[in-house]
Amino acid sequence: MQKVFVVLVIFFSFLSAVVYAESPVLSDAQILKTIQNAVEWFRNAQEDSGHFRYEYMPFWDRYVDDDNMVRQAGGFYVLGEVAVKMAEDFDLQGNMKKAIGYFETNSLDSVFGGYDFQCLQKTANNCTLGGTSLLLVGLLDFVEAYPDFKNKYANLIEDYKNFVMAMKMSGAGFMEKYDLEKGKNQNFRESEFSNGEALLALARYYLYDPSDEVKMVIEDSLNYFIAKYRKQWDGNFYLWGMAALKSWYPLFPEEKYYIFVKDYTDWRIETQQKFKKSARNRCAYVEGVVSAYSVLEADMPSMEKRAKYLEEIDFWLTKSRVLQLKKTDTVKLIFGENSKILVVKKPLRAIGGFMTDWWEPFQRIDFTQHCLSAYLQKLKD
């Protein structure tokens, strides 16, 4: 079903909360509850095949006829992050095993650039770098959280890692996709999103199995990205690039990485101030800032200097929380002089998921993914 934008005015029951002015900082208990509800939403969104239902219309009990393999992998990735950081609170082994089975079924085998690999299928003969990268990180999280499966999935991890390595271009970033029918005649094009996702995957793989080969690719990529984005800052690379440096910087705390993160984050925060009264979900933005803060706080002992970043994070986490659907939330549709109040049709499918927008009351898996990750990092990191 295609989206029909007939919603002219929306009133959620929680809009009496202060969301535009200064809001109170969320307590750890509030953040924990937010995480618990979001994880439960993902569990309820997962089908027996391991696939996550993609986009739900909770006030109509319908799903949008759409899907995206990168975002499927992103959902798996964030469950892996939860499994590692909150093992005492959640057992996600069953959910993650089902998802791995789904991704294996939708993976292709090929050879390119001297690497034998598997890659996550996007279309019949086309693989996605971003999706494969997030899948790899999720797998690495899975075997860390559940080490009894490390041997079982060791070859699969290696195969997905080889694909990311094969997509690295000399003197540049990573190819955003791979077409099995084109052989050597690929479309050598980068994607800012995929560049960051690939960098994150290799940084996490290096933590799992350090090697000079992987380290060389990461360092070459970082040097390229620092030079490239300093010429023209890019919002799309920021999220995953900061997540990668969060993992890489503690191992190799070079000043150039710290300065890059700080300058990039200062630019990113400045560009987002105009959206502080926006109703749209901006969890992907704050997720990037939370990742960057893990790098910045280590060498920023003055609370006065750190306050700028903490206040930005706290503002957006408080504001974003009102987009997480509760059972009592309603929407009011206005058609000329007529109006209609809609309630959540099936709470089990809706509660805990984050809305796209107050004016677009749908739940797409990537919005909940980004929100969940931001709250998780704030609570645990």
C-alpha cells in the first residue's frame, strides 16, 4: 500500500510535554525503559523467516509495500549492539540466529579483486556494501555475545569481511555496490553512507582479528576520508564514520583523528540547530554525536568544554523519546470541517517503535534502529 498523506493535523497524547524548550535530562531508568520497549518492538516486528517487517502504519494496522536490505541489516546490527552491551537484560540469541539464516539465504558468492567472498544481495545479481558491512558488524557482535557460536560462523564472518576488503578502491573509498554480471567492469562509485559503514565493519573486524592487511586498508581509508571531508563536510558519512572512529581511536589515539572528530562534530551540531523545532525523527544525527562524544570525552577533561556536547545529546534524546509510540497515543485527522480520532490498532506491533514524524505517523525499522542505538550508547558508553 502506498502512503497517502491525508493527515493534516496530528495530536499525540504526549504533546503536552515540553519538547521545544529546554527539557529535563532523561534518567537512566527512563532510558532503560525506552531501550526495553524498542527491543520488544523489534522482536515483534520479526517474522519466522528472520526478516523484519519494514514499515508499519500503526493507526491503520497496515504495512507499506516497501523494503530495504541495508535497513534489514541495520536492524540486525542494533540488536547485536544490545546483545553485547546489555547481556544481563536481554537474550537475543534466538532473534539473531533467525536473522542470520535470512541473510545467508539472501547472500551471493563471487570473486573480485583477489578475494573470494559472500555478499548481501540487494537485487538478483547485485550486492550492497552498506548492508553487508552492517551484517558483518552484527555477526561480530553475535559471536561476542554468544561465544559458543564463534566457530560456527567464523567462515561466514571471513567471507563478508572479504567482500568489504574487495570493495576498497585504490586511492579512494569503497565501491557502494557489486554487480555479479559485470565482472571487472564495475561501476566504481562511492556512497558516503557505504564509506562509513565499510569503515565501521573493518574497524570492528580488526578488534575481532587484528591483521596488518586490515589495518593498512583502514588507515589508508581514514587518510582519504579526512582529506576528502575536510574539503566538504558531509552529513551522510558522519554517522558511521564517527561509529568507526569510536572503535578505532582507543587503539590508535592519533591527534589527527581527534581533531577530525571534533571539527566534524562542531560543524554537524551547528547545521542541526535550525531543526530543533522540527517534528521529524533525527535519531541518526544524535546517534552520530553520541559516538563522537566517546572519542572527545577522553581528551576533554573540562566539564565546561564537554557541556556543549552533552547538552546537545540530552536535548535530542529527550525530544526524540516522544516519538516512541505508547498505547495511549492517538492521531486526529481533519478533513475540512470533519475530524476523526484514530487509536493504535494492534499494540503488540506498534508499542516501542519510533515514528518517522509527528506529521507522518509511520514506523520504519531504521528510525527505531537509530534511536535505539543512541539511547543504548548514552546509557552504556
